[in-house]
Amino acid sequence: MTAESAVTTCFRHPKVESHVRCTRCDRHICPSCMREAAVGHQCVECVKEGARSVRQARTAFGGRISAVPLVTYVLVGLNVLAYLAELARPSVVDRFGMLGAGLRGTDGAHYLWQYPYDSSVHAEGLAGGEWERLLTGAFLHMPPSEGIGVLHIVMNMASLWTVGRVVETQLGRVRYLALYLLSALGGSVLQLLIAPDVLGVGASGAVFGLGAAYWIMGRRLGYDMRAVNRYMIGLLLWLVLSAGMTSWQGHLGGLLAGATVTLAYAYAPRDGRRALIQTGVCVVLLAVLLVLAWVKVADLTGGATA
């Protein structure tokens, strides 16, 4: 055997001489391919294969454990950016706030809904085909000159920051985002059903959904419920006291939707069916909310939904 033939090289980098073997697959590896193992070194492929075979830690509700509540941070950021957009261009609220049905004249003025309407006005809101308002309204807030002004976004973001991080940590990012969006949608749909001609804005529906989740999770995990109950009492008092300044329909709708989703998260059986049941409840709730919205808009427009 010649000296040249005795030289061993890395299996991933054939031009690099190597005298170290992977302790798992026994192939030669160079320094750039080495990964520290409990004993010796492993190659990159074996490390990846080992990671896939390790069972991922899960929360009590089936979500992946994450120390950083990234979704909450992103949601707060989106709400703040939307508010800055409102300040720069107030027309954003009129165009993207939650509105079931309204009329807008050629002069830009807004009028209460009536059907049928003449050619001097056109439909706006969901009745005008602007279905995105079901969610976009949940990222907007009262302008400084209206209602409770800046306090509206401050209170919602403070609640989202405080409770959202706790709920996200327990649910995991995917389940948490589904809860937030379905709660926001639930608030918009209940407003559509009860007050379709009222323009509504605010993340309150989603925040109330998180509040319901916080309470249900506390019961399921055996928290000391005194602090949780105090928070919920404050939330419910705000629902009543703010009825004349904000959309109580959005608050209540978000609370009910959030409670429905979290009950599925909390009490689904802890076996292979858990994810399927949790997903199924979310999909069914989404379908019910969209059907209710479609039926209401069809009723408002005489069946001529856009």
C-alpha cells in the first residue's frame, strides 16, 4: 500500500484530508463537518438525523414550547404601525374599519345604509364587497380626536402585551395566532349581525378572546385563580362600562369565539386525536362565522352579495 493510497479524506469534502470518524456512521469527517457529541464527534447528517428522531417538547395544550412570544410582539407592532398609518392618513379608518353596510356619495360623504339605493351613492363595507374589513378593522383604533382617543390603543396594547405573552407561551405560536384571529373575526361578525351600519375599529375583540383563553387555561392548569378572576372581572366591567364608547358587540363576539377555541385546546384528549380535534373546531368555527356573515350581508343586499 502506497502512502498516497493510505490518505483518508472527508466524505463530504473529498479534497480535505481527515483522520477522524463520525461515531455514528463511521465515515471520515473534516473539522468543518465535525459536531460535538456525548462521545467523540458526529457528522452534520447524523446530527440532523438525530434531531429528527428526538421528540419535540410540547406544552400542556399541544403547542411547541417557545421562550420568545414572537407572535405577540409582531401583533403589537402591526397594531402600532396601523395606528401610525391612521395618523398620517385618517381615511384609512373609513376604508378599512369594520363596517357591514354603508353608503358613500360621489362627494365622499357617508350615509346610513338603505336598500335599494339610487345611483348617486354606492355601497361600502361588506355589502360593497370589502370583505377584508372583517379582519383589518381589528388592527385599527380610534383616532385621537374621537371617543376615548389614544387611550383606546394604549389599553388594548397593554392587555395584549400582558396577557398575550402568557397565552402564547402556553399554546405555542400556531394555536395562539389561530385563537387571536378567530377572536377578532368573532367580534367583527357579532358586530355585523347586531349593528351592521356602525363603523367599528379596535383589537378589543381579539383581546377579549385572549382574556377568555387566560381564564380557561388557568382553570385547566390549576392556577391560583384569584389573580385570574380579578383580571376577568375587570375585563367584563370594561365590556359593560365601555358600551357607549366602543363596540360591545365586538368585545362579546371576541370573548365567545376565544372561549370556544380555548375549550377545544384545553379539553381535547391528549392522544393522537388532539391536534385533529383542535384544528377541526377552529375550522368549523371559521366556517360558521363566515356563513353567518354571508347570510347577513345577503339579507342586507336582498341576496345580491358582492
